[in-house]
Amino acid sequence: MGTILELQGVSMSFGGLKAVDSLSFDVRENEIVSIIGPNGSGKTTTFNVISGLYEPDSGDILLKGESVAGLRPDQVHDKGISRTFQSLRLFSNMSVLDNVLVGMHSVTDAGLIASMLRLPKVRREEAAMRVKAREILEMFPGRFSGPRQQQPAFSLSYANRRRLEIARALASEPALLLLDEPVAGMNPMESREVMEQIKVLRDKGYTILMIEHDMHVVEGVSDRVIAMDHGVKIAEGTYTEVANDPQVVEAYLGKRAAEATA
Amino acid sequence: MRLSEVTERVSGAAARVPRSVYAVGGLVIAIIFPLLNMAGWVETAWLRVGVISLLFVMLSLGLNIVMGETGLLNLGYIAFFAFGAYTTALLSSPKFELRWPFLVVVVLSALIAMVAGFVIGLPTLRLRGDYLAIVTLAFGEIVRLTITNLQDFTNGPNGITGIYSPRLVGEGALESLGSTGPAAWLVIDKPVEYYYLVLACVAVTAVLISNLKNSRIGRAWNALREDELAAVSAGITASRAKLLSVVLSAGIAGFAGSLFAYYSNVISPESFLFMQSVIVVCMVVLGGMGSIPGVILGAIVLQALPQVIRQAAGAARSEFEVYRMLIFGIIIVVMVIFRPEGLLPDTLWRREAHEVDPREQEKTRQSLFDLEEGEKDLEV
Ligand SMILES: Nc1ncnc2c1ncn2[C@@H]1O[C@H](COP(=O)(O)OP(=O)(O)O)[C@@H](O)[C@H]1O
Ligand SMILES: [Mg+2]
């Protein structure tokens, strides 16, 4: 199995704060890797650096061996990295279907003149996009059926909005999918459902790097787990290894509790 | 019944009529209109009002691309109209003794305006809101002042006179076919001819833009307007998409400017005042940002309605001029308060204006019945 993503000593600071500190890890093909860590430990910042929203101060980010550090977000997306956001960022007035269609922007190519004239090839492309978008939405059975595809994204429930963000990210069939807390705010039943869907995505061949707080989900889906604290990677391994790592317990529960459990 | 309820009912009824009915109906009325003049029922002055209204329809369609689709304010839009008009005036008037073929001139006028759009668009890509408003306003004024002061090229405040009428087929083209000179019908110089020429241009522009709105490019513009960070993360190149919308809208204004120069025979800087930019913005806002039928209606209402009122006012005409801008202001204020989405709103902007749309809510309730148990999670 080849390496999809490789971070080599990536650092990113805001003013004096080192949000990510010489972070190195890799994600191999068809793997689900979870990043855990207390709030403010630099997980989202890591995603922002990978997806091109921030340029790392130092270090390199390789996608299938090719550096993507310092590229613009749309360029990173073109290379094959799609993401969701911890704080939902849908195109809320646009329809459910259109949200997914926007996700296909970079893998379609109707140009200005062709679109204005609505040439046959543009019509074909649009029709194919819609078929594809419906297929993706049907990965979430019953959630985006029929009339709901035409409704504005804001009218969806919180859980469905999270699902729609995943659908939008999947629309370009990315080589790597970044999910930032995909089950945040969901009830246990909904979380379990999303967990199953993430496994289905792996079965379909997707490679996933996920930030998650819900330990049931992390345990349920992760091939490997990376723990971060204060921007530093403090542990890496299987769920059991990481969950029992003294440094991880300390980061979550504080030093005294860690000693007590030891 | 409150005013907002009335407008809600009217628009509810209006929304049930398919958009294609409006398009065909509007086009039929526009085509029939000059026939009334030919029949002697309508004065030729009204035909002139029609031509100018159509030119403003085209300007509104163009400005709507940046304002309504991409969400970028432009308070200097009339400058692109000026670029088109002056390009035409220079290439088809006694000023430099040029009379280039109509099609070449129109295309060049649009291209020059597009270059101007690129030049102003590129450095302002990152700006939004107030800053963009100030920069575009300044751009419009700089263009107008430059035109006023470039005496050698533009004759300054006196303007360029004697712009030749468009010839759809250039001189000589017919000789080669064995004819002795350009046939009269190939020269456009009567109001009714201009009217149909501009109408055809407007209709084609509206169709092309409407196709674009419902394309991958239109969706990219909307996505950028809704959430730029999410849009770029979803693979949209913001600078490219925005620049495309700015340049395209400039091109449409340049095209309209070219037709305007041909039609009016004479152009001068006073046709390109800041107030004209504001008026086009008002047309887009009144009709409904992002809505093609809306901005067409907005342009016609704000351009033709004052003329109708002026006519009706009769003796009080000169006084009416004084109140014209005041009436504009009142209309816009009333609109923004009671119907911010415009007369014939676009779906996205209607949702934007009302966090929860009453009609959407109704549809949602309906669709809930179609969905299975445990699925009633729509937050409305
Ligand atoms: N844009 C920013 N500007 C300044 N500080 C930031 C910014 N983004 C994140 N931070 C800081 O960096 C640290 C890591 O944040 P973040 O990556 O969001 O943590 P996590 O996702 O692990 O909860 C926090 O202390 C946060 O306040
Ligand atoms: Mg976070």
C-alpha cells in the first residue's frame, strides 16, 4: 500500500503561539487515520495547513510524493484533497443538489462560451453531474431523498448538514478525504450511522484522515490513531495503544489523574 | 392587510406563473410595441424611450452578473459603458475620419471595456463591501475625468459628434455581389431600426446569461458569494471566477455603450456621470439581484416610468425633473424595507432576504408527508 499523505516536520504558528509544532506523520492508501487531542491542540490547524488555507512556516506536505505545501486551497483540492469543516460551511441558500454540484467544479470543465451557448457537450456534462450527485447523496439512504434535494441547505437538520458536507467533499472523488469532527453535535444513534458510512467509504477505496472527539467512533473506524497536544504529536498507533498511552491520558485528564490511573 | 402581505400575495401568484411565460410575453410585447408607432398610435418619442430603456436593460443584465451572481458591488459600472461608447465614437466618426465596419466596432468596443474590467478587476479581487464600493466609485470618476480632459481624443466636454450610423454590411460588400451601393435597409438609422437592433441584442444577451447562470460557472459564482472559504476549499479558483464575472459584465456594458454611441450620434462625458452608475445599481436592486426577469423589469420601470410620469405631468414637466431622483430614492428605500429581494426575486436572494421563506416552509411541510418516519428533522 502506497503512502497517500506525508507530513514532514510541519510547523505553523500564530504570533507567538505554536499551533502545530514539527508534526510528522503519514497516511497510507485506503486507511482511516484519526487525530485526537484536547481542544486547542492544533488539529484543525493541521487540516488548514494541509488543505492550503495556511502556508506552513516550515516543513513539507507530500501528496503521493508531490509537495502541496504553499499551494492555494483550490490547487490542493485539484491535487485530490477534499475536506469538511468543524464549523459547518455549506452554501446555505443553495439547494442540497447544488452544494454537491459545486463540489464537482474542479472535475468538470464546461467553459464560458460553451456554457453560454449550452452546447450539447455542456448538457451532457450537466446531466452526468446530476446523476453522479444523486448517487453520492444516496450514500446516505433516505436522508436526501426526492424533494429534499431541491431544498436549501439551511433547511436541513444539523446532522444532515454534516452529511451534506461529506457528500460535497466526496463529489470530486478525492484521493484523500479530511473530515473535521464529522459527528460533532450528533446523538449516539446518528454518530453510529455516520461511523458505518465512513467504513463504507473505506470499502469503496477512499483514504480518510479524520479529527474526532467521540472515542466510540475513533475506536470503531480507525486503522491508526494519532494523538496531539499543544501542537505536538504525543502518540501514534492502534486505538488501544494510543488510548492507554500515559501521555495521552495525562493530556486528557491532567497529570494527577494520569498518575492515579497508572 | 399590511403592505408586506399584499406584496407577498402578489409575488406568490406571480411565482406560480412559469418563467418562460414571462419571457415569451415580454418579448411579444417588446416586438409589438413599435408597430403601435407605425400605426400612428404612439409618438416616435416613445420609441426613443424604448431604445434607451433597452440599453439600460442590457446594462442591468451586465451589472447583475457581478452584483447578483458573484456578489461584488460596483459603483463605477457606467465607466465600462463609456469605454464602449468612446471606442465606437472614435472608430466610426469624422473625428479621425474612420468608419470601421459595425460588427468589428461593436466587438472591439466590448473588448476594450473588458480590458478595462480586467485592469480594475485584478487589483481589487481581494476587496469587498465598503472598500470595493469606494474603489469602483473612484474608478468611474477617474474614467470620466480622464475622458473630459483628453481633449485631443475625446474633444473633452464637447464630446464626439457625427457618429456614423451602423452599416450591417460594409461598403463594397454589395458591389462585389453586383449591386451598385449599400441598400438602404442595411443601414440602421431610424428609431424603429435601432429599437429592433437593440432588442435583438438584449434578447440574445439575456438568453446567454441565463444559460450561464444555470451552469457550472454560475454555481461557482454563487458559491463564492455564499462562502468564499468553502468555495475555494471545494476547488473553485476565486480570482479566476471573480475576474471572469467582472470582465464579462464590463464587456456587456461596452457592448451597450457601443450601441448607445451609434444610436445617439453624439456622446459626451455627461452621459457617464456617477449618478448613472447609481441608477443601474438601483435597477438591479429594484428588480431583484440575481434575477434576470427581475433586472429587466427593474430597468424598464426606472427608465420608462419617469418618462410616463413626466408625460402625464404635462405642464409641470420641469418641476418633475427636480423630483425624479427623490422618487428614485423613495422607491429604493421602500423596496429595501419591505421587499429587499426585489420585484421578481431570484431564489437564492429570496432565501438570503428571509432567513426562512414562507413558501419554502410550505413546500417543506408538504414534503415531510412524503418522507418516512423518524425523518422529520427539518428545522423550519
Ligand atoms: N487563525 C488563527 N489565529 C490565531 N490563533 C489561532 C488561529 N487558528 C487557531 N488558533 C489557535 O491555535 C490553537 C490550535 O487551534 P485548533 O487547531 O483550532 O485546535 P483544535 O482543532 O485541536 O481544537 C488554539 O490555541 C487556537 O486558539
Ligand atoms: Mg478543531
